[in-house]
Amino acid sequence: MADEEMNAKGEGLKVKIGEWLPLAQWEEGPEWTTLLVEPASWPEAAKLLRFTPGLDFDFLFCLTCIDWKTHFTMVYHFRSTLHGHELVVKSKLDHNQPAIETVSRIWRTAEFHEREAYDLFGVNFLHHPDLRRLFLTDEWVGYPLRKDYEDPVNMIKL
Amino acid sequence: MKNVEEIGTTEQGELIINVGPQHPSTHGVLHLVITLDGETIRNVEPHLGYIHRSIEKMCESLSYRQFIYVTSRMDYLSSHINNHGCAMCVEKGLQIEVPPRAKVIRVLMDELTRLASHQLWWGALAMDVGALTPFFHAFREREMINSIMEETCGARLTMNYMVPGGVMIDLHPNFQPGVKEFITHFKSKIDEYDELVTDNVIFQNRMKGVGTLSKEDAISYGCTGPTARGSGVRCDVRKLFPYEVYAGLRFDEIIETGGDCFARYMVRMKEMRQSLSIIEQLIDNIPEGDFQAKTKAVLKLPKGEFYTKIETARGEFGVYIISEGGMTPYRIKFRSPGFSNLSALNHMARGYKIGDLVAIMGSLDLVIPDIDR
């Protein structure tokens, strides 16, 4: 897709989402239209993105977390299979007690993805139906993908 | 992952059994805890992590040339395509223009990989539902692709042939004749595949109406690839977001609307013919020129975020690099198709018989290292 076409699509999206979320914050990125939300307003925003006609973000294809040492950032990648447009949503979480509402009831793929983020980052997804470790054993101490994680036995440093 | 195996009965008299982590039908170390009411499946709970190597953490200490090699070890049946996706992401960050010859070589390799992967899946699926012979047929043809790969890339499974800027070395002189010989051979054999398995009544009875997944559920569970296309979702990255030379090629996106195991089976069978057609279109039209763009010895991605997606044999593979401008990625996330496809397993299997579970898992084409990473 040509860059201009992408930009036009992105601007159109911003206007549309702005109608529903007047306080929407945007991040300037080279590729994606990126919406910034507060964890507290995420459940409301998620429903809007999924069910508003014209937005219809029905496909959550990537959900992940980034440890910035001072805070965590949750990143959600959405696409609409109806309209073909894409959107990234980011939410900044507190580093001491990272917590955000689950979206696994809206996009069911989130159940596994959120369990992965819980397992490897220790993000607490509120009201998640089954928040347990996914890859590591239940007794595992710590969250390996955090930047301050140390494991003298299993980790090899280059 | 679970340490204690739970075996026994629930309060309602339902039986809890474990399948895996070492079970032939799971094709890898997948552990399922299944709740059964008689023979009927009430719940399937996957326990993952038996081959979790924390590849994402590993990549944080590897350079932008090195990390690509690790990705061959995720979806080992699509290793070319995994490498390709990562190379594209690095190229996007550095704005490297890939020479036309390299683009065509990459697409050829991708499609050969897709064929080899689908052949293995076909043989293994038939074996799962009780037909042993197709496995040998599939491996006979797959062997030809492996030999072609071995000549050019020096490896048969984890090729590590794609590098940022192009491909590692030029094609072997035997590549073109070898691929042409393979096309002629496989064209006659794929009809045999249909006669042997597709038209088989016993096979159809095992597959039709089993493991149904609706279009809405396929989207909600984030399914991609043949799994989603079997439920009527348009999701082929090669068509939706064309990369390399796919925009100029004639091929169809295969969509089936049945949503059952047989629909997913038919998508892959038809995709094999499409891949053959793509290879045929390209094999005589490999442009002359460089096979690799000139790149610096040490690659440093600018500060920022880069995401690329690519269609593997199992679906959409995403590479998400967050760079702080250093020699290594700050964080890297692999969106593996198998992980999302597996999340739909419980939904698909509930209400069917335990024997159907093998067919359902086979039709999902799971590669466990791709799920666990």
C-alpha cells in the first residue's frame, strides 16, 4: 500500500475514533495509527473499537508488553476484517503493580495472549477468566522478559 | 506447564485424562488435559511450555544478523519463511532495497517450503486418522525439495538462507533443473494424493462435519492461515499485504466455507497447486544481478518500532522489533500463527468424540516449537 493512501486511511480513522473518544491521545509513528489509552478507560475504549460500526476492529492479531524499566507498555495490534484498516493501541502501566482490564471476553484470542504476558511480564489482567502461568511451571519465581530478571542457572549472557 | 498430572474423575463423574506431552498424535511436546463424559469431549486444556526456550529473551542479546538464525527453530517446517519475515523487518528498519533477483529467489524458496510443509502435514494427518501409506508418498516428494534445499542452502531443515539485504549465497547451478524436475514429478503425484486420500470415503467420514469453527469464532480466536481460510476468512497476507513479488503473480487465495476439518484439509490441498503455479511462473524468470544488497557489517536499527507480517504455511507470522538504536533489539515479539490457532482448539473440540480430537489437531497443523517459542 502506498504511504499516502495509508496516511489518508490513518487520518480518517483518527477522525472517526475522535468522535467517540473526544479525549483520544495519539502517538506519532511512522507506520501505524497509534492510540494511547489510560488503563482505567481501556474497557470502555475496547468495546467502542470492537462494536462501533465503521471501526469494527474484530481481529486482535498481536498482544504484547514492553518493559521500559520505569513503566510497562501494553501493545495491542488490531485489524478490521471488514474494512481492512489497522490500529495499534498502547497503554502505560505502573512498574510496581502492572494491571489492566482483560479483553478476553471481546477478543477470545486475548485469553492465551494475556496469559503469556502474565507469565513472562507479570502483568495482572483484571477479571481474566483463567489467569495462570502458561509456559513456565506454577512455582517459577520472577518474570523472565522483565529487564531486571536475573537467573544465574538458566540464563546465558553474551 | 503443569508439574502434577491430574488423573481421575470430576464430581459429575467425568473422566480426566492426559494426552501428551509424549503422544504421537500431538506431533511434539503438547500436553492436553481432557475432560471426558463417556467418549464425548467436555473440555480440552492445553498445557504449553515443554519446549519453551524464551527465544524472545535470547534475541535481546543477539545482533540483527544473529537473531534470524534462532527463528528457524520456531516453526521448523517454515524456517525459510520465518527467516524471511525477520529479514524483511530488519530491511524495513534500515530501508534496504532488496535486489530483484533476491526477491524472486526468496519467493521461490518460500513456496517450496510451503509445499514441503503441506506435504508433511498431509502425510501426518492421514497417518493420524489411520492411513499409513500416504506418509511414505508424502516423504518421497518432500525428499526432493529437501535435496534442492540442501544443494543451495547447505541444510535440509533449518536453512538460515535469508539474510538482511537478500539471500546468503547465489543459487546452485542445479537449482533450476532440480525444481523443474520436481514440478513435473509432483504434478502427477498430487492427483494421486487426491485419489488416495481426498476421495476416500472413510477419510471423508472422519473429517466432514468434525471440529466446526464458524467465521466469527475464527476471527475472534485470531486464527490465520488455512485454519481461518477453511472457515471463510480472507486472511492471506500474500494477497492482503503483498510483499516481495507476490503482487505481480497470478494465484488464488483459497477460501472454503465449511469450517470443518475437511474444509481446512481442502484449503491446504488446493494451496499446494497454487504454490506449484507460483513456482512455475518464477522458475524461468529469475532476474540476473546481485543476490544480496550491500549492507554494513554491523547493523544498527534506528530508534523506533518495526512490524512485518508474512504468510507461513500455518498462517500469519509477525515480527515486532522495538529498537533503541543499539546493535541488539530492545525487545522483540514473534506473533506465531500456531499459538493463536491452538487457542481455538478447546472451542473446536468440545462436544465431539475423543477420536475426533486427533483429526481436529491434525487439521490445525500444529508445530509445537512455533507455539512455545
